Amino acid sequence: MKKWENEFWVGIYKCKMTYSTRDGIASKWSPHLPKRGLSAQEREQYRSGRDNLLAEVSRHMGGSVLVIET
């Protein structure tokens, strides 16, 4: 099983995002999951961290990654 991870700041929160071929993608927030919506700047930070992880996974897998946000 392959596993990749990226840890990054989103405002005052730290997000550890992992991807494994067995479990897919998961995020752990510290000290806790934000209880309010993210600001525009925080969304940018989150997307940047997420996109960095997915780009690394894509390079190793030799394919493309599609992200759909709702």
C-alpha cells in the first residue's frame, strides 16, 4: 500500500492530509475541525495544500487527478 501525506496551515488550524491506495483521501485538523466556514484566504490555503498533495500522488501514479468541489 502506498501512502502520501502533506501537512499545512489553514489560518490558525493545521491540516494533515493523507492519501493511500487503500483508504483514499483523509484530513485531520488540529486542534479541531474548524466550526465555522473558511474565509477566502483560508480556502486558498486549504486548496493549495490539498493540490500539492494531489499533484504528488498524480506524479507517482502516472495519471491525472480530478477534484470536484461543491
